[in-house]
Amino acid sequence: SQQGEEDPQALSIQEGENATMNCSYKTSINNLQWYRQNSGRGLVHLILIRSNEREKHSGRLRVTLDTSKKSSSLLITASRAADTASYFCATLETSYDKVIFGPGTSLSVIP
Amino acid sequence: DSGVTQTPKHLITATGQRVTLRCSPRSGDLSVYWYQQSLDQGLQFLIQYYNGEERAKGNILERFSAQQFPDLHSELNLSSLELGDSALYFCASSPRRGNEQYFGPGTRLTVT
């Protein structure tokens, strides 16, 4: 079964608005990562947050992690058309054995 | 450019055939991961190698096998191909287990 589940499955916003995507997972994790994928291309790592961290920032990205709720959120502020892509969360289980990707959120930013 | 290379970019083959996909990780990265991405199954983790040794297995079929060579490049072998094996196959590398992964551009496999 999926470890990470993103929500919503699809999101459409106007340029300049903020976009928020959520990820829920099931087991204990060592870290949680967010990736972006443009159509048909390889995934690009965006940000990694460790299990003992609660919030992390990188440019226009803000990630939060709530281990008690087993959930994370990715906020993209002041979105741009170039942010149009699929966004995936990936969790690293504490056993270090596997990195499991969720099904992704498809974000469309309308100019 | 992530620094991870994959060959070939595209592959069209017939059912029952066998193919080999190749991946060269970023310089210095010891971990290599293989993923399959299809429209109906999403991104599925197949297998991970670390410095030549298999470290984790995901949803990899028995018809599929992989290895990582002493120079750290990796190959994914797919045999007795079926129509359902048509997908994008990604390789990713990372310097250590659990760190961020750097993805290659993928190999698009079409089985006819």
C-alpha cells in the first residue's frame, strides 16, 4: 500500500496565488522529501525535512511536518506558471530500506 | 541536468523480448534506485543498490533483475516483456541511503 498519499490529487490556481499540498503517511519515518516532476521528465528534489524538524523553508517553498498526525504540507507562495508540474512526497521509513512515493498532486498555475 | 544519465531514451520492442536499461549515477553517489512510472500505477519503487550490493526491494517482478557494477553504473534487465510493462523507467542516485535522490531523464519503454 502507498506510504505517502498526497491531497488534493489536482489543484488549479491563478498565478500569484499560494498553493498548498498535503501528504499523509502511515509508518514511522526518518525523513520526508518533496519532489517536482514536469510532464514526462525526471523528478527534481525540492526539499527534505527530517523527523525531528517541524518546518523548513527554501525560497518560495515552505514545508511542515507533523509526526503526531503523520502528515506534511508543501506551500508554494506567489506561484508562477513555471510551477505547473506534479508534486510528490516521498517518505523514508526508519528502517532505511525504502523510499516510498505518493501518487502526487498535479498543480496547474494559470497565467 | 541532474548528473544522472540513462540510456536509451526510448525503446520499442515486442512482447516476449528482453531489454537492458542502463544508468550512470552522479559522480561519487553510491546508491542507485530504479523506479517504474505508468499512468495507472504511479511511481513504483523497484530496487535499490548501495555500493554494489542490493539493499532494498520494492514491487519488482521476477521477470526483472538488476545489478550495480564495480564502477557503480547499474543495469535493469526486463525479460519476457508484456504489454503492461510499457512505462517510464527512472534511475536515481544519492550519495548515501536516505538522502535526496537525483533522477535521470528516464527510459520510455513501449512494448507492442
